[in-house]
Amino acid sequence: MNYQKVYGITGPVSVAGPTAPENKLNDALIQELKKEGSFETEAETAKRVEILKILQELAQNFVYQVSKKKNMSDGMAKDAGGKIFTFGSYKLGVHGPGSDIDTLVVVPKHIMREDFFTVFDSLLRERPELDEIAPVPDAFVPVIKIKFSGISIDLLCARLDVAQVPITLTLSDKNLLRNLDEKDLRALNGTRVTDEILELVPKTSVFRIALRAIKIWANRRGIYGNVFGFPGGVAWAMLVARICQLYPNACSAVILNRFFKIYSEWKWPQPVVLKPIEDGPLQVRVWNPKIYAQDRSHRMPVITPAYPSMCATHNISDSTKKVILSEFERGIKVTNDIFSNKQSWNNLFEKHDFFHKYKFYLTVAVTTKGDDEQHLKWTGLVESKLRLLVLKLEALAGINIAHPFFALFGTTYCYDNENDVQNILENYGSHKTENKLQNLIKITDDNKEDESLKEKAKMYLTTMYIGLDVNVENKKEKVDIHIPCAEYFNLCRNFNEEFQDNNIFSLIIRYVKLYDLPSEVYDEGERRPIKKKTSKRTKENDGDAGSKRPKSDARSADTASTKAIGQTAAA
Ligand SMILES: Nc1ncnc2c1ncn2[C@@H]1O[C@H](COP(=O)(O)OP(=O)(O)OP(=O)(O)O)[C@@H](O)[C@H]1O
Ligand SMILES: [Mg+2]
Ligand SMILES: [Mg+2]
């Protein structure tokens, strides 16, 4: 009898293998991924393997040294072990040339997290391959970020309640989670989830190619990243994995088409799960909408398979859900066309049209007169709360969609005096006024090492955008966005005392019309939208649907207003 293992919580939809034309399209897909730069070279792969070998040795040396310090015998100190695991895109096998290696160092119970940030830190610093090191011991998940032989590595540490961590240890047993603190549990979670996902897909190679394609597609279409309310890397991986379970013998090209079809028709908020949700030995919450109201509020739940199961997409809002669903619809159309040879894979990966699409936008500009570290913290806070502004906006009657753009725009200006500062605060962020800043020195890759600029005072700016789909049917009713903006402004400002210093930190929320969007949002050579003029006087402009963005454009496109809503001193 033919026995095929069943993956997932239901049987497959189809066990058919690929046809010859499907295989051909699959080859074309792999070629396109190569063109897109999705794969690294064999030499680069070998370098990563070499680095991981060194890190494994360092981990054992680390455990050995700390054990010896605690008066263990040489034999016991050696047997205490220490093992590294990887997670993230590298472990999933979908990393690109620029990806980091997410690495977890697992140690026995007599090794403390402090030891990781002192002893292991020093061992790293002794290595000639170390290019950069940035320990972040106070993070939600404490991490040492390094660059090692030119490759970025995130190093986490987890301490288990065991005397020894042998090289044969795996992390699948949930009893290993007993007696651990929250930080250790969080550190272990990434590896446990990635390991399980790989266990739960029928054919890893099919899954990997399909996931590479989905990652490129989601990035190009601007729907990648947990912070702004889109699925992140792990959520996209689980979404692809579930389709692989439903079509265990299909090739990646077919998986992609079914991916878009199935998730367009999915009965959200029914959750996407890869295996039955398990109970376990800890006093922690496992995702359960029957018990927890918060879990019932998840709009497109995608649940992690490893105990304790959590929702990886809790940040999705009504607006981002609509955006994601419309991209699924587009995905169906394009992949159907690919299967009938009317379009090709590069069409699937075409760039989003976010900055051409909405009539109105909110720009949220975060500025810091200080150092880059202060700016990073301030931006991190404002960014992490942006989805709350989205929730407030989409709750307003006249707003159909408040669509947060998935990436940030950053600029740094040098300034000499308060006039310069005022100039930046008033004129940055609108096409109409940005030419007033052209005499200020902007920090670029070319000049950032200049000694003369290092001494200068700097103003850091990072901007986020929200596209607004406003219901214009009832024109009498004005949509008042001031209240949500003011609430968001106050929330950020009052988060802690440090950020209340409005001489250093400011937050400017502006309402900007499409034609006033600043040049920074368009790629060089990309046509910016230009208002079609219909009056006789300006007839010469008729038919000019757009103009290419010049390197420095001082022209004003039209006279539409740009209003500042939350100003620096508005708190
Ligand atoms: N700020 C964070 N807080 C908590 N966990 C995080 C954070 N950033 C990343 N992670 C964890 O680390 C994993 C890997 O993140 P990372 O940013 O390296 O993305 P990736 O999927 O590996 O893609 P890339 O190829 O860009 O590295 C995530 O899946 C998540 O589990
Ligand atoms: Mg990574
Ligand atoms: Mg990482």
C-alpha cells in the first residue's frame, strides 16, 4: 500500500506531481530569483559555514572558561558543553547575500547571561575576524550584534536548566523550557519555531524556492514587516508552509499560484496553523481565541507551531488586512497569467505604487538634534507606536483605509544655527518647500567620513508615511484627523521623560496631498505624479502624466496645501 505522511491538521487538497509545463515555469521562476539576487554564491555559503564553526568553538570555550572560574574540574568544565543553533532566514535556507546569521548560544545553568555579555563578548573581541560589535543587554531579547568576516550576526544566549549542553542536544522537547526566565524563553523561541516549520513541510526544497519568491514579492509590494502591521519573515514562512502541506508534491511555481488563491478565499479570522496547538508544562499563555478576547481580535491569525504557540500576525489591522488581500488578488491574476504564458515572473515582483495611489498622505517626521543613538531610540519608539495611529485613523467614519508604508526614509542635515533648524522643521517633507533646504549640507555616503563634517551639529530626520483612502462620497462631512494625531503625538512624547525635551526630539505630523509628496519617496528616474491641468492657460502641460525626478528639483508642482498637524510644541 502506498503510504504518504500527512502534514498539517487536514489531508492534502491534491497529491498531484508537477506537469512538464509546470516544471518549465518552475525553472523560469528559479532563473528569475537568480536575476533578483536572491541567492548567494557558493563561496559566500562556505564562508558562513566557516564562521559558524568558529562560533561553535567559541561557545564551547566560553562555557569552559566560566565553568573553570566556578572551580569545576577540567573534565567537568569540558563536559559542560555549549552549542550554537541558527534560526531566521539562514536556518530556513532562504537567506540572500545581505542576510545576517541569527544565532543562538545555548548554555548550561551555571552560565549566566552576564557571562555572555562579559566573557563571550571578550572572546569575540579577541578574534581578528571581528569587524564590529554592539552588545544590547537590555533589549526585550538581549543580543550581541556583530559583524564577523563581513557578515552580520545576531547572537542570542539561552540558559537551560541542565548541567550539560552536549553537541547532540536538540531543542524540540518542551520540558527543556521548565524553570527558565522570560528572556531565555524568548531567545529559544526563534530556533524552536524555525526547526518545527522545517519539520512540518513535505519537501524543503520546494518550500524554500516558494518562500524566496514570496519574500521578494512581499518586499516589492510593500507588505513585509511586523512593525507596521504586515506579516514578517516567520509569518510568511508559515503561510507558505501551510500551502506546501496542502499540495505535498507540487512544484514551487504551483505552490505560489495556490498560495494566492487559497489565502484570498480563506475564511479569516480562521487561523492558519501547521499542526494542532499543544498544551505544555509552563504557566504561559497559548494562543486561544475561545479563552482570550485579545486573541479573538486577531484579523488574520498565523500561529507558530512550537509550544507555547503564539500569533505571529497580531499587528495586522483592518487597513493592512485590506492591503494584503488586494495583493493576494493581484497575485492570483499575475500567476494565472504566468501559467497561461501572458506574463512572466518578473511581473509578479513589480514595485508597489504606494506613492502614486492615494490622494492624501500623512507624513510622520521624527527628528533629533543630537546624536544618532538618541535618534535611533526616538525613531524606534515612534515607529513601534505607528500602528496605534493607524488603528485610530481607520476607526474614523470617513476613512476606508489608513495604509502605513512599510519602510522608513532617513536624512541627516548639518546645521549652523537656530535658523537652519527652523528651516528644516518647516520645510522638510513637502515637494513645494523642500527646495528651501538645498543650501544645507546633507550627510551622504560620500561625505560622511569628512573630518570637517564630523564636528558639525546634526539634525537627524526619519519619515514614515500613511496613505489615506478617504471616503469622498459624502463631501459635506469632513474627516477630522486631528484628534487621533494629537493622541498619538502625546503618546510618543509622554512615553518617558527623555523624549519630552522638545529642544532635542520632535515629531511633526503633516497632511500632504499626493502632488506635494517630497522627492525622497521616488526612486531616481521614477516619474512623480503631476496634476493634470485642464484650464486653457496651462494647456501646454496637458498630456504630461508625470515628470522624471531630477536629482534636485526646485519646481513646485502645484499650489495644494500642506498642513502641519502635530508640531514640535503642540503637546
Ligand atoms: N526586534 C526583534 N525582537 C524580537 N525578535 C526579533 C527582532 N528582530 C528579529 N527577531 C527574531 O529574529 C528572527 C530573524 O530576524 P531577521 O531580522 O534576521 O530576519 P530574517 O527573517 O532572518 O531575514 P534576513 O534575511 O533579512 O535576516 C525573526 O524571525 C524573529 O524571530
Ligand atoms: Mg536574519
Ligand atoms: Mg537578525
